[in-house]
Amino acid sequence: MKELDSVLKIYKKEGFESEKLITALIELREVFKAAGNPTLTKVTRFVYEYIQENKTFDIDVFEERSEDDETSFEYLLMLMSKADNPLNLEEIQEYKGLLIEARA
């Protein structure tokens, strides 16, 4: 999906400080909304709101991550790109729960 690729490209180039990243995530949310996918729509909104507030994305479903692993943000984008896989959708739901907890 080109919108997901765009988000990843902006993130790798400019990091979390970029307004372009937030704009790209908002556009991605609209794509998910138009596709009728409420889970991805909501998770995407939670993600960009979290990044706007914290200037980072340190939400992670894994207890530990090695230096060589992709970031939690990159992993979530990969899951979202393959959300038709039930296991990926389950992990996206885990991220959603952690994002909800972080908002409290």
C-alpha cells in the first residue's frame, strides 16, 4: 500500500519530529476509513496522536528488542500492511490496547 510505504519513507528520513509524518499518518487513516476498517482507522489515529504528544513512538508489544531489530513503529507498519492475517490483527489489537493505556 503506497500510503504505508510513504509513512515508512518519511519516518526513516525525518523521524518523529516531522509534521510530514503526522500528515502522512492522517492521510493513511483516511484510506483505512474509506476501506471500512475501523481497527486500523482507530489505531492509526492513536499512533499519530501519541507521536504528536510524545515526539516518539515507544509503545512496544515486546518486552525486549535487540539493536538489530526493526523499531516498534516499523513493526506496527508491517503488521498494518498485512492486517488480513489474523495473527497480525491480533498484534495490532495489542498495540491498540497499549495505546489506550498510554492515553489514560
